[in-house]
Amino acid sequence: MQTQDTHKQPENDLNGSSVADLKRDFLNKLFYVQGKFPALASLNDYYMALSYTVRDRLLERWINTAAIYTDSGARTICYLSAEFLMGPQLGNNLINLGIYDQAQQAVEELGLDLDALLEQEEEPGLGNGGLGRLAACYLDSMATLEIPSIGYGIRYEFGIFEQDIRDGWQVERTDKWLRFGNPWEISRPEWAVEVKLGGHVDHYTDEQGRYRVRWIPYEVVKGVPYDNPILGYKTNTANTLRLWTAEAPESFDFAAFNSGNYAGAVHKKMVSENVSKVLYPNDDSDRGKRLRLTQQIFFVSCSLQDTIRIMQVQDLPLAKFHEKFVIQLNDTHPAISIAELMRLLVDEHYMKWDQAWAITQRTFAYTNHTILPEALERWPIALFSSLLPRHMEIIYEINHHFIDDVRMKFPDDPDRIARMSLIDESGEKYVRMAHLACVGSHAINGVAALHTELLQQDVLSDFYALYPHKFSNKTNGVTPRRFVVLSNPRLTDLISSKIGNGWIKHLDELKKLEAYVDDIEFQQEWQDIKYNLKRDLANQIVKDYGINVDPHSLFDIQAKRIHEYKRQHLNVLHIITLYNRIKANPDIDITPQTFLFGGKAAPGYFMAKLIIKLINSVADVVNRDPDVRDRIKVVFLKDYSVKFAQHVYPAADLSEQISTAGKEASGTGNMKFAMNGALTIGTLDGANIEIREEVGAENFFLFGLTEQEVQKMSADGYSPIDYYHTNLELKLAIDRIASGFFSHGDPELFKPLLHTLFDRDPYFLFADYQAYIDCQHQASLVYRDLERWTRMSILNVARMGKFSSDRSIREYCEDIWHIKPVKVELNTSMPDNLSLKH
């Protein structure tokens, strides 16, 4: 690395975007922040120096944004989510600042490689998958659209586990994403708040004869906020993601230490910090359930107390809380906020119940993300009451009023009342969090047209009958900035060379690509880019796994959480079927295919882990068999993450979206693949339906039962064993697994998975098997016609405008939040409202 100009200290322009500005500031950060000179600096030091250089350019925008929001009292959306899967920030911020090329040149002139610095960044694993990734996309879009917003969540010390594969099995390792520090966050200890847990509730009358409630907690945890700037694409708006970390109010017991009780001296610190230690602790045990509920009330209470602080700073009366804030509940994890806001308004700020309830209902909106019963949260009354005694009282009171309303509209219908009650009394009593979210919100939405329809007809049908005006659909979207511009710069440059770069903020402009769909030269450029992207991924695979895959082969990719309803094992049955065909006829003509899998199984989800083992076991056999002659290859890409996904989406030819119809709420991976030119093989499930409508049925490989057919088959009685006995190729594939052929002769290894398929097959693998095999064959034949495939690929990209998260956010703003953009101008000097007066 070159070291010239290290002693020059010109006046610093934190907005300077020239190569010279960036080089100067980079060297300053290396010296004054990292405390290193080049001979001692590590790659991480260089990454940190560049990140701090970029952060300086965010901070002025961030501070100006906060000042303008404060001065204007702008109506603000608070996005409450247990997950924010943000992905690495350096590259994204360079794109949004519009200085990616300058930064690349600056570090190259200093003898460094920008790609290496980008790879050095630790990814904040603060989410499992789609839920957290959606939240991140929405923050990006809100900033890009200049919508005043704050994201609220938890700063988990250890995020989602790092996934290793040993002997084909998933092994979890601790995700120490903070071990080298996080240059993007700023601690705000002055805004710390306290959260009460356990204890008991006192009811009394105050001096004025008014009824009051006092919560005497058993334990208090302090929440400290860490702020992360979220910059919009080529705007001056930088919103905030505020993540809370847990601490003990008094972290060290000096008396205990002096008495020799050294462990006891830090006991409270350890117990308190457990709250924000790990993303989604295993809740199979009562202790795990208690910790998860504690996490929810922790970040919810911290966030609501923070909003009240903001009201006070802006000198706004609490009676206007719902005018200042609208709070979006990202699934049921933050649903306890409805009871918590009531507690804060009634108990802490002495508001009348009816007024507080009117404010609460007008403040909250609820997004449902699932129709799977096991994913609709409910908490045992005994646990809930012991941890949150005051909230339990409030929920009983809300339920009392709510049941009266239900009884008024539906008299003489006790079954409906039992179904809708916030308390499930069918056996052990539970608090139903989705019901609380429905009752306490003014808006309820699903995340794809089919999903919303199923909510209204089935999962939340009673609430739809009572509150039809609350329901709407808001189909998910993803940000093209991260998932095309940053992930796929070669495709980005080609598109922009033809239609300009307006599409990056207005994705509908991709429609203009249709004018080039039959342009032979454009098709060739498109093909060259796709081939080079596949070659890059193939090189990474041989480096990481020692497996050679052919970039000319069809790259068939299924990358998502491992779950039975997502049906990775249906994909495996197809691979085994191809393998069986080759074994029966080694000279058979088969389109070369590379099957890539990526995704993590929940640590306690045995069946999902067994599917991972099956994938790897089949890969071991197929990849080594000389009869296959490289016509099919199978690779499981371990530790799949946002960072790695940015290399995978651009390289895909065929995107696997094969969930059982009616089970996937929306999906967003399907959108990311299609935006990068992959064709979709999928069922009529989630957003697949709308993607197919947009790109055209002729540009989508459709198979499988519809949701209505699944329901009818379930009602009529589904017998998977009949399919096994009547479909020879299915039987041969299953028998291969059952015989121990893929498990070193052990017929017991995969028996639990096969037993589930034979006994119930709850996700209809056997019923959809033949349609899937036929559809795969059709796709493989189309792939041989490169011109036709390329044409379909171009049209998939050209017609993806609907699936930008910008469109989703505009719909939320217009239909639910009633928020308008606030323009932020970039001041070159400190604004008057940032003077040193309080």
C-alpha cells in the first residue's frame, strides 16, 4: 500500500466525493481512529478506515435529517421488528452515496482491493430470513422515498448461528459478528430506559381519590440504544435503525465483590445481558419461552418509551401520539406493544382508559406473515402472568371490552366468542398474540394476494367478519439497490446503457427493456454477463468445496430457510430420479444441470436438519459416480447469508419456488432471483402468483396442486402410499433412499423422513412429484434453446417493476400510514437548530 500524503492535513470536507478526498480521509481514519500505520495495519483495519470514511459522509445527512424531523414534528413510521437482516453496509452505502466508483479507484491507488475490503465486513446476523430481510428492504425504501421513519429492534450480541457442515449434518457455531466492532453504529447511553419484569401489581387510590395501579417489579433491565444510519439512494435522507442492548441498572455489586463473592458481584449483569444475547433462543423449554417473551417486552418497552421521549423533546402532547407516530408490527413478535402502550399511557401518564385505547388503536398496524398455525404466537397464561403481571391485567380488560363488541354484533354465537377471545381456554390457557394484534390495530395486512385472501377466508376469518375495513393486501417487495445494483453491477451497467439509470429508483422503467428483447446483440451481451457470473460462482465453489461445476450447465438454485413446507426434499427426489435414469441408461441424453442449495435449519428442527443431511448424502454419491459424467452436480452452499446471496442470485438460471400451495405467505427470494434474470419453477403459492401474472405465464414454469386442490384433497382423504405404488419412478427414488444407498448402507438414517411421507405427507410431495418432474424436464428442454431462454430471462427482468419495495412502501404510506415525504436538504454548515443550546 502506498503511503504518500499521510502528513498533509487539509481542511476536511466530509462531503467530498473526489478520489483525492476519499484517499485523504481514509488515511486519516487509519491513523487517528484505528491508530495504525500501513506496516502494522490488517485488512480489517483498512476495512474499518474506509467504513469510517464513508460514515462521515452519512453523519451530516443523518444529523440534518433528524434536525428537520424535529423542527417539523413530522409524522413518523416506527417499524417494530424482532429481526433486521441488514446485510453488509459498506457496499450499500457507497452505492447510495453515489461514490462506489470513486471509492474503488481511491483504494486501488492506495494499493488495496475494494472487493477484499467488502468481503472483510462481518454481516449482522440479526434475523433468520425473509422477515428480517423484508424489514431491511423497507428501511432502504423508506429512506429512498424520504419517509420519516425509525426502525426499532434488538442488538443481539450473537445473531443467527454460523452454519458448518460436518459429515453432511448442520452444525451451529456462534455468530460473533461484533468481535471486531461495528463502525456503523453509535451508542446513545443518555437515552437508556428501564424495563420492568415479574413482581406484582398494587391497586390503590391516590390523594385525589383517583384509582391508580403500581407495578412493583421483581427485576429491572436497562435498555441502551445503538443507532445505525439508513441512507436512501441518492437522497439526503438518512433515517435511523435503533437497536436495543440489555444491561443491568447496576452492573457491579461492590459489596459482594469485597466479601469474596466474585461471581455474585457480576450476577445481575450476566442475567440482564442474556436478554439481548442471542437471536431466537430455543423455546422448547419453559426457560427458553420465558427468555423469548422477555426479549419481546424488552425491545417493545424500550421503543415505546423512546417514542414518548421524542414527543417530549418536540413538545407534543401525548394526546396526539397517534398523530405523530404510526407503529407497524412486523408479525406478532412486537404485538405485546399494544398492552405496553396502554400501560404507559394509563399507569405512567394517567390517561383515561377510553382515551388511551382510542390512541392505541389508531397508532398500531399489523402485518401478518404466516398462515402456519405453529407460527401464530401464543403464550401460556402462567408464564405471561408471572413475567408481565400488569400486562396480563390489561389484556383481560381489553378482552372484556372486545368480547362485548363481538357479542353485540354476533349475539347467541358462543363458539365465535371462544374462537376470537384473546385468551385461548380450550385446554391450558394461552394469550393469543395475533388476536391481540388484530384487536389493537387499525389496519391488518397480508403480504401477497393469495396470503391475504387466505387470512380473510380462514386464519383470521372471524376478525375479517368483524373488521372488514381493517384488512388489505400489501404484496412484499425487495430493494433493487442491494439486490441488483450492488449484487450485479455488470447487469446494472448493461440495463443502464440501454434505458438510463432511472429504473434504480423507479423500477417500472425496466419495462423499456422489452424493446431490446429480440435484439441479437443485446441478447448476446445478456448471455455473456450471465455466463461470467456463473463462472465466478463456479470458481468460488471449487475453491470452497473442491467441486468442479460447469458454468455452461443449467444452474438450478434453491436458497431459503430449510423447512418441510418449502420442500427442498421434493427437489432432491428430482435429482435422484435423474440419477436413476442415468444408472438405467448411462448414455441417456440429459441437459447438464448444477443443483445448488443454500439455507439454514432451525437448531431444534430435526426434520429440516435431516433434509440437509439427505441433500449432502445424495451429493456425495452423485458427484462421485463416473456414470454421471458431470451431467448433474449437487452442492450445498453452507452458511448462506445476505453477503453470499449477493453472489448467488445473479448466477441463477432457474429459481426453485416449490412450496406447497397455500403455505408460503409471499416469499422475497423469488423476486430477487427474477430481478437478476432467473426463470422461476414454482407452484401457485405466495407471490409466485403475482410474479407469473406480471412476467407472463409463458415465461414461468408452473406445476403442482393449487391451494383449493390441496384443501379438497385434505378433506377427501389423501393417501400418499397410493402414489408410491402407482408411480414407478417415485417408487425407485424413495426405495433408493430407504435401502441405505445414500447412507453407506444404513437403512435407518432417513427412516423418520420417509415415515412422515408415507404416513401423512403433510406437504403433498408425492401428489406433486410427477408434475414437478415433468415441469423440470420442460425447463431443461427450453434451456437448450439459448435464444428462447435468454428472451424469457430478459422479459422476467423487464416485468419485475411491481416487486420493488419502493412500491410496497408507497402503498403502506397511502393506505395505512398516511405519511408523506419530507425533503431533506444537505447543509454545508451546521444548521442553526444544531447550535449548542439545549
